[in-house]
Amino acid sequence: MFDNFDLNNIIAGDGILISIVGYLIVFASLLVLSIFISRLKNILTLHQRKKLKASGHRAADYEDLDVSEEINAAIGMALYLHFAEAHDFENTVLTIKRVQKPYSPWSSKLYGLRQYPKNN
């Protein structure tokens, strides 16, 4: 099975170089992505500040536009409870009706082949 396998062909060829370049591309893209995600909060705050200044809102002059984690948790819990209440007053009525299906030969076992057909 491994009679033709020779490690020298991989080392002498471009296999190692292609592997190293592939790893470098993956790690560089992960680094760029992690930097972008870490700076995303600043980018969004800058964008929000520009929108507030364009509309003439006085909140654009505040240094800190962030909302605390406790307020975010309270808003999230309020939304969850609000949408959970919508399902409390539903009237559940289950009806099961037996439906007669018309006969279909497609699913009939009667027409199945039990013997091999004759070859001509």
C-alpha cells in the first residue's frame, strides 16, 4: 500500500512550502479578524456618535455612550418576559381526524418483484 511513499519527495518538493504558506494565510486572517472584532465596539460607537451629531441630539456631546451591562441584562429580561407572555393565553385544541387515503398502486406491495425478470 505504501510502497511508493517516499518522504524525500515531500521534503524536496513544494509540499512543505505550500503547507507553511497555507498556515500563514490562515493565522494572518484569524489575526485580522480578531483585531476587527476587538475594534468593532469603537467603530459602532463612532458611527452612533456621527448619527447623533447629524440629527442634532445632545447625547452626541457625552463622552461615554455605552450602556452598562446591568441595563442590557434588564432590557433583555424584559423583552424575554414580554414575548413569553404572548404564549400564556393561547387556547390549545387538538383534533385528530382519520383521513382515508385513496388506493395507490405506487405503494402496493402486490406489484413488487419477487423473482428476477428474464433477460432477453
